[in-house]
Amino acid sequence: MHRLAIPNIGNYAVALAALGECLGVQSETCLSITPEMMALGAQYAPETCCLPMKAYLGHFVKAAREGVEYAVMVNSIGRCRLRYYGKLQQKILDDVGLKMHVFGLGYDGIKPPLIRYFDPTLRQVLHGGACYVNKLIAIDILEIEAWRTRPRELNSGDTSQLFKQTLQQLDKLTAVRDIRKFRKTIHERFAVVPIDATRPVLRIGLLGECSVLRDKYLNHNVEEMLGNLGAEVRNFFLMGTELKSIFNLGVLNKHSRKNQLKKARGHLHDPVGGHALDSVANAIRCHEQGYDGVVHICPAGCMPEVSIRPILRQACKERDFSLLELSFDEHTGHEGVCTRIEAFVDILWEKRRRQGFHET
Amino acid sequence: MKRECMNVYLGIDVGSISTNLVIVDGGGEVLFTLYDRGEGNPIRSIQQSLCRLEAELPSNMTIAGVCTTGSGGRLAAVVVGADLFKNEITAHARASIHLHPDVQTILEIGGQDSKLTIVRDRLVVDFSMNLVCAAGTGSFLDSQAKRLGISIEALSAAAVLSKNPTAIAGRCTVFAESDMIHKQQSGHRQNDILMGLCHAMVRNFLSNVCRGKKIRPPIVFQGGVSANQGIRRAFTEALQMEIMVPKYSMVMGAYGAALLAVQAGIVKTGFRGFAIAEHKIETRSLLCSDCANNCELLEIVDEGNLLRRTGGRCRKWDRSYFSGSEKVVVSDMATRAGALEDKDCSDNCCSES
């Protein structure tokens, strides 16, 4: 059996691994990278590369040392450096002397690379696709439920515990029918968590680059940190939404590029690359929907996110909307992140109190 | 004559350089302040400070609430049994707004970090903190004073005497130091070099921390470095505005924490008493090798009793929780296989390092 390293994208690793396994390859992936991978990535990647690139490379180097022969990397025709990373990683792995073949996931000849290298049957491809999509939707639901429950839970940690258990069970399912059935039970599972429905919570949007938004190691788990401080988080990277936008599905897709451009008009007229346009558009959307604030998560060296930082700052300033800018690299200290997040939450609570005071 | 019993509140700020204690009464009036240079051992420093506090505190005062803050605040909270832990940005702003209700900008420079807090109408609206670089903080001034063989107080006094400060490169402490040595070797007066250094630090603060944020008067300058007259002068000259230094500028973090303790409405305090100053409180580090994260755990042990463990990325080692912000990192970050496999919590998988 071939072994394939899949870049980590948080909990979606479960869905991606299912896809790989249906195609007859053993998937090497993780829910979040480890300090060891990060150290390897920082060691071999060029210093000025962005943080996700270092994380991916570290993952591949570790996998290659464990004897994994293949790796897959996104090579979308976007406008950020991500499109070259497959090639760059291949070169770095060659230079290090590791035998690993990195192929792109996007257009790479007539036959898609996954099919060219692993030659699965049509049945396998269909089954894999169905498994992947269904697990993906299940994880999306899971994430949304967790955002809602975490700030309201009575016993801290219940949500995270349930989340982990559910993900474990989901990972074990292989039949499409079971996954669908399982998906429908997620709401019921979370309904059991004891919550205080009347507790006031803050609403905070998380914007930024997708892999840092999703990887708990890279972002120091800000999602849970905010949840535990009593904020209902909305993380603007959901793979389901993302796929819809990529394949242009759904006429009413609010997050399609066209709609995002419309939303960001007056601030940004060009999809800079990566998720930069989405960051600006979603910040404005958050303001319109009455969120208390947004947290912009920017990996060090990320061209699109770094270039829209002043634009985002201006857009929030004009609207008197609270924005916390966090920049992450491999040296970012945990204590500093905690302090900033806690102070930001304090500010939002004070603001909320003051507004409530004026209204009454 | 028997005096009436009085409830007082304790604020503790454990910073990188110093440990500060402030006692306030129920109305927020300062009764007692203490500034202690920690010398790298926060627990001992807390214990020593508590010792001194106990000796000076009148017997009719009882501590009704404790709040800790600062980079070592979480550790301090465990050691003293605090009721509350607050981040230092909120704590500092709380004290400033209490002393100067009309404040609009708070500049705070401590031992290892520097912060700018923007206040409008008694409400914190924005803040920024220095990033990885410690250029422009108290520890750099400290090391320069040590290099020149003078005390930090002497540095402060010497800098203000300068009439023509020299230009020192302030972008990076390493370059600043070599620039200072260069100026020194070419014969500049020490006063001028020291004032140049103060200017460089302020320039660094304004360009790195303030970065385009609107600084409006009244401005309050606090934190350990606010005692330095050279820096005060440099700020006044750079901003062309008057800088206020509050009476308790050195211990504002602890003061703010004490005020927060007053405000919190604590019914019964978890304060473990002054006796802990005599206890033997130790820390042990452990290495958990259950997953690929290899977390470094820290155990805080008081006279053989485990107070708590910190440092794990997952929950399994944290038996006792403290406050909302303490449960920050609770989920597994290991590989898919590792994270999805249920492992029991057992002490034998831990090797002492």
C-alpha cells in the first residue's frame, strides 16, 4: 500500500484521510502539527517563507523520514506563493536527500494526479468522493455546534470532550450511509451538553489565513480560548463553504467571490490572493450582523494577509468596530497571545456594558 | 483599645523584573505598596514580599480578596490562592483610569514588555504590545547601566543633565549597544550618550508599539521605567505633550489588580494566608511522552502537596483549574492517530527530567 502525506488542515484531516483510504492509499495526516514538525519546517524552509509553508514542509520531512513516498500539496491557480510551494517543497526534500514525491492537487495534466499515481477504480473514486463530502459536512456541523455550546457550557471542557469523542467516532466510519446517519445525530449529541442558555455571550469573528485559522498548534488554539472566555466564535474557514466557492456551487452562496467583492467595495477591489478578500469582506459582514469584534489571524510572511492589514484596520476604524490583529510565527509566545486575547475580551465586555447602559 | 476590623484587598503583579504588592481598602485607597526586584525567582520573591507585608500590616486588617496579574501572575495565583487572575493590560488601565479619570493614552514600559493603551471616555478601546523584540524596555536600560557600572537610578539622574544628546541607533538593542560604544570611544560625554539612549528607546516605542495610533493628551506614563527621568524627558520632547506620572507609577499593575479584587465582589477569599511565606514551595518539571507534543509540565508542590500542574497542551494533567482563561489549551494537538486514540491518564508514562 502506498503511503501519502496530506497537508494538515485542522480537523478536516479526518475527511481527507477518508478520501485517501477509499482510494487505496494510507494517509499520513494530523489534526494539527506538532512542535517537532514545526522545528523541522523552520530548519529546512527559507527564513522568509510564510508560516503555513514551514508547517507543511515540516510535516512532509517528518513523514518522509518515516518512509512515506508520496505527498500531496495544493497548487491552486491563486495569487499567493502557495502555488509554487509544491515545487519548492519537492526541491527542498531533494536537497535534504529524502525520497518523496510531492504532486499537486490542481490541474496537472489530463488525468488528475491522484488517479494517475494510485490508479483507483471508478467505484473507489465515487465512494471516496462521497465519503469525503459527507465527512466534511459532518465536521462543519460539528464545528458550528461547538462554537455555540462552548461559551455557554456549565462544566468547562464538556464541549471539547464531546467534540473529540464525536470526531473519533466519525473517523472510524467508512460506509457513506453510516456517515450520513451519524451526521444527523450530531445536533442531538450537543443538545445533551448542560448549558446556560440565558448567559450573555460575546460574538467574535475569526478571520485570516486558512491553515492558521484551522491548525490549533499554529494559532495557539484561539478558538477554544475565546470560547472559554465566553465568546461565541465564528471561524470564517469552513471547508464546506470553501468548496462551494471553489466550484462555484449554489446560486445563493453568500461567500462567492462576486459577493465578497461587492461586500468589500470601497476598501478592496481585487482578490489579493489567499483569503485576503474574504478577510475584508467578512469583517464588514460581521459588523453588519452585529458582532462584537473580529480577530484577524495573520501568519508571519503571508503576502495576502499582510497586505490587507492596513485596509482591514481602516475598514474597522471607519465603522468603529473592534479589531484584534494577531501575527503568528514559530517563535510566538503563548503567554503574549493569552494576554492579548484576554485584554481584547475585556474591552468587548466593557463596550457591551457601556452600550447596554446607554440603551436603558 | 480595640480597633474595628477592616477588610482590605491585595493586588500582586509578578513581572519579569519585579514583584509588586499593593493593599487597598474597600474604597480603593492605597494603604501599602511594595516593589521588590525578583532576581529571577518569582516564588521566593512572592514569599519575601508577603513576609514584609505581614510585618507591616496592622493586625486589624484582614485580606478579603486577592487578584494577581503580570507574566508570572498565573504562578502567583496558585501559590497564594488568589481569587482572580487578570491580564496586565486590563489591570494597568484600571489603575490609571481610577487615578486619572480623564486619561486618554496610557504608556506603560515594564521590564520585558511595553504597551500602549488607548482610553476614551474611561473605556479602553484599543491597545498594542511590543512583539518578540524587547528593544525599548526596562531590561535593556538595566543591562546598559550594568555595563557602564552605574546604578539604574544614577543613569536616570545622569541622562536628564545632558544638554546635547547624541543620536543613538534605536532599532535594535544590539545595534544600539554597539552604537553607544562607538560614541563612547569617539569621546562623547556619558550624559549625552545616556540621554541619546533614552531618545532612541522612546523612538523605538513610538514606531513599534504606537504604530499609527492616535496619541491624545492627557497621557499617563507608568510601569517600572516611568521612574526614569531621562525617558520621561524623551517622551515629553518627542510627543510635545505633557506626560503625567502617577504617584504609584511603579506598582500600577498591582494597584489595578487590587482594584479589580475590590470590584469583583468576592464573598470568601481563597487566600492561603501569610503562613505560605514560610512554606517550602517547589516546582518540578516533567516531560510527558504520551504523544508527539512532548509537553513540558510543571508541578507546583507546597510542602509535599501538589498544588497544580501546568504546561500540558491537553487536559489530562490539569487536575485543578483556576479561572476561565486557564483552560486555554485543552485539546490534543498530536497526530491524527495519536489524538484519536483514547489514552488513559496514568502517571507511569511520565518521566522525571
